[in-house]
Amino acid sequence: MHFARISMSTRTRLAAALIALVTSAGLVACQSPPLAPISSEARGFFMVPAVPLPGYGTYDSGSRDEFTGVGILPDGTIVSAGYSMPLQGDQTPAGVLNSGATMVLTRPDGTAWAKTYAHDNARLYDVAISPDGTMVVTASARSFDGVTLPSDEQGGSILAKISEDGSIIWVHGFGSVFNSVPPVNVSTDGSIYVVGADNDELIDKFTPDGDLVWAKSPGLDQVNGIAVTHDGGIIAAGINPHIPQLDACDTTYTNGNCPTVVRMTSDGDIAWTSSLWSDDWSTYPMVTLAGVTVDVDGSAVVIGSTGIGSFISKLSNDGSVEWTHTFTNDVSPGSIHMGFRSIATSPQGDYIVSGIYYQCIAGKQSSALVADIDASGSILWYRCLGDGDNNSLNAVAIATDGSIAAVGTSSTLDTSNGDPNGLFTGNALLARLTSTGDIN
């Protein structure tokens, strides 16, 4: 489906209907009235007129838009988090001409609702769904849904919990800016884990009510992904400088950074640390980890980049590497390479990855990629999507029935302003597929 352009004046009117908020104990809590239907403009959501498209849908606010996080509510509603950037001629509230932190809910019937929580270079990054159906998001913003944070929390990084009707339950500020796209995850007991609140080396654990439990380092220079284990622990994937006890890494080919996986208990103690290396990578200039998921048997499965391709590795419960498969140009003749950016485990035990596939579709520089990898590491199927010149998918989520939602961006080079280098403008991209890869 294609979502029609939304005028900034509409957003301005809706922003005036913000709910009342109070500040308490370092958190900003919502004094909200009884829940109203999701269509209620009193909560700041507005309906986005939808036009069906074959295969996928885009959200367009008028210039460059992108989704960077996705989750699926128990009723099948897809929650897409990202940012919307107006055209130069449009104005957001207070005349700010910068991006806004935007969430879009897409119902199973195809109707879509959107809300912008902050402006002035604000962004939503990631979203995780709590067991009770509430949504936890990471964001960069000076204020959130009209809430001004305490002075010691006004650094720009935000962790927020949001009800399904879009109202704020609580907001927590960190007094510093996220150094990278910060992943967030929620365990079965509602505990929240977030990376990069203070720096890329720390993982913070919060209670469902937003109270900090602990902030600990997994011993990595940068954490690029986290996943919750079946016993409430976490798996962290990232990079580490070469250290003697992790001699599996050949730093000659990884620019001094060793792709490393760490398992931590629910108390934040390190259970094991494992480095990754494959002889297949020996000619590649850089190896990094991009994401991690927990298998149905509780083991860790990670994805990463080798510089000209991508790989997937499975680790046993003690951290030893069971297998690694690297994908370069051997999947489709004439292609350059795949780039894996996100991974999730299906109810059937397969691994669904999303990302980018260069030159998959003739005439396009890159296509948005969704692929199904079986439990042995072999690709069962893959799909290339996107109408723009450059298309990619940043995040993927799987519903209980095995259906897939993946989000990213679809951009096109615009040279109408006379600049031969042009300007990339694009729409936030949502792909919905069945468990077998058919367009849903």
C-alpha cells in the first residue's frame, strides 16, 4: 500500500491535542484518561489513506523517510518506528525544518495510523513489544510528545514506553546522545534491555516500570545487537579489539576489531565470551556483527558483514561456534553481494534476515532483501523488493503465525534542482510476507 502525503498543518493541529503529563521520580509518567480506539485523534494518531501496491507499502511525508525498527503486536498490528523529514517548503511545528520521530501502526486489515512524537532532528530508532502489548522505543529527541525532561536528562537519548493507543506511559532520558542506532529488547517478564544509552559499551536493564536495575559492560567496544535468552539472560553481539584469549580472530584482516559474542545472565554477569573467525574471510578487509537472535533451542545465531558479503554463524549454548556460512556472489549470477542487517527466529526454527542486495533487480543499484535461512545455514528463499533506485530493509520481526514484517527505506535520486549529484528522496518501506515468502 502507498500512504499519501501528510500535510504539516495537519500534524500541527494534532500536536495541540497532547495529553497531560507529570514528572515523578526521574520518569515522566502519563496521567491518561481511559483508553480510546486507536483512531482517536485525541491521542495524536491520524489515519493515513492507503492505496494498495503489489508487494509492499511506503509511508511518505513529502521528502526522505525511513523506518529503522519494527515489532508486531499480539493482534497482528505492525509497529514501524523511524523518522520523517519534510520537504524544504513544509514546516513542522514552530517552523522547524528537520526530521521528526514517527511511528506508524499498520492493522491486519491494511488501515494505517501514524503519530510524530518529536521534531527538530528527532528520530525513533528501535521498537520492542512487551508481553502486555505495550511498546518500548529508543529515540533521540529533546522532548517527547510534548514532555520536557528534567535538566539532567536533556541530552537527547530517550527510552519510552507507549501504550497501543499511542499515549506515553513513561519516558526516561539519559543525558547523552546515542552514538549509534540503539537496539532494545524485552524479556518475557517485561524487563527491558537497551544498548548505548550512555555509550556503545554498556547494556542497561530496566524494570517494566522504567526503573534502572543495572548498567554493565559485556566487554565489547561496541554492541550492535542484543537478544533475550529463554532464561531471561541476554546475548550481545559486537566488536572487540584483539585480545590474547580470543585468538580465533586474525586482526590482520579485521582492522584490529574482532567480531565477538557475549552471553550475560539476567543479573548482568558474563557467562561466556566467544570470538568469530572463518578462513573464508581471510581476503576481506573488515568483519563486523550486525544482529543476533536466539534459536528455538536457546543457542545464539548472529549475522554480520565481511566487507563484500554477509555471513551467518550459529553458536552452541557454551559459546562454541557450530557453523558459519558466508554469502558473496554465489546466490545469484551477476550479483555483487548481500548485506544482512537484521535477523529473527521463526516459530519453525528458520532464520529470517533482512537487509540489502546489490544489483538483484536489473536497473536498480540495490534492492531490499528478505531471506529465509534454514537451521543448517542454507538459504531456502529470498525476495528482492523496492521501487526506488536504492532500497534496503533495516529491521525484521516475525508474528506468532510465522508471517514476516520488515522495514527500511526506498529512495530515488532527484536531479530536478539542476544539481547533477542530485538529492536522494525516499519513502519509509514496509514489506509484509507470509512464512513462505509470498507477498502478504
